[in-house]
Amino acid sequence: MKFSVWDALSILTLMGLCVVGIIVVTIFTNPASGFNPFPPPTLPASIVLPSETPTPVYMPPTWTPVGANPSDIGKLASQTPLPTSTGFVLPSFTPTFTETPTPTLTFTPTNTRTPTKTRVPDTSTPKPTVALVCLGISQSGLTDNPPVVGPPAAAGDYAVDITVNGDSSHKVTGASVTFSTSRKTTVHWTCSGSDASCHSSGSGFSVSSINMFANGSVTIHVTGVIPKGTKSGITFTSKVNAPSGTSNQCNPNASDSFPTTW
């Protein structure tokens, strides 16, 4: 195998890489080495503080008092009297009782609320108010039609007109008119009104459900048959009845009679 230039370059490259690695490791472990192109700044020298050493103070080996004779030392010591124990007695404690007055309980009156008068509602049932009305009635005259002529066994007809005038200021609802005769007869009637209403016709001795406005009126035309055997006259009476809850203050009755003409 022939050794080429490329083989030599490869070997040199590997060797260079090894050298570079050694330099990097050296700089990493010792930044202040000469291989580092950017060495760290030089640190100042460390200051060493002196350690504290205490110096003990000693008395001289022999102490001799100055200004006194050795023979007077004992005298000076004997001139000072020794302290003697002086007894004392503790004072006895005598408790003194002082009477303290006990405060008495004083009741303060409180504001008493005066009850107010409560109105008791009226629970009684109010009495119904009765309205006062004025219902007038009139008859135009009892006539026989045709006149009764003949023996007592004959029969004839009669007719009468009844007018009911309403109240001048109140509406009346549910009034009625009743009839009565002195003889037993049959009764037929017709009814018409002015500002009023009623049943238009019927039979029997009463007309009901009459309603009138103020100043209204109704006219009732009554016809009947005079029974056979009537020897004396016949009396026809009509009466107006105020509706429930009202009271008629006017004359409610009208009456008329006529004699037979035989």
C-alpha cells in the first residue's frame, strides 16, 4: 500500500486535535497558566490579621505594706471592733377591720308604654239598604165590549187599560203587576213600554219582568170574558209591585168597576 499525502495530513490533524485538547484541559484546570490567552486578573495578597494574645498581670512575689511598723500591725487590727449582733423584734401584725357599707340596690323606673286604643273592626252584617222608588198605577176605565145585553145566562167581554209610571230619578228592574177581579174570569193581556221593557203578551193575573228607566212607563191592555150568570157588576183591581230590595212610596193600587147592562 502506498503512503499518500492525505494520510500524512490525517495524522497531522489528529495530532493537532490532541494538542488542542491538552491545552483546553490545562486552561480549564489552571486558568492562570501560560496557555490561556485571557488569564484572570491577579488577586491582591491576602491580609493576615494578628492573633490576640492576652498578657496576664501578676502581683509582686512579696508584698510589704509601706508606712507602718510591723509591730503596729496587730494593734491596728485590734482597734477595729468586731461587729456585734443586734437583735430586733418584728412588729406583730394586727389586722384592722374597716366596715364598708354595702350599697343598696336602687330600682330605676323604666318608661312604661301606655297601650293605645285599638279599634275593633265591626264584624256585624250590614243591614241591606232599601231603595225608595215611586211607581204609580192607573186604569183608564173598565168597559164591556160589546155591552152585555141579554138574560143572566149570557156572557160578554170586558177590557181595561193599565198604565204604570216609573220613578223620576231611579232605574227600576224586575217590577211586576198583578190583577184581581170580583168575579171568576179569564184574563189575557198585551204589554208595551216607553223607555221600558216587558213581555209583549200573555195570560193570567200577573205581568212580571218589567224594567223601566227613569220616567219610563208601560201600558198593559187587559181583556177578559164575563162569566155567564153575572147579575151584578164586576170590579177589576190592579197592583204594581216594586222589585226586591226597594220600597214603593207611591200608591200601588188601582181599581175600577162597572155594572152589567142587562
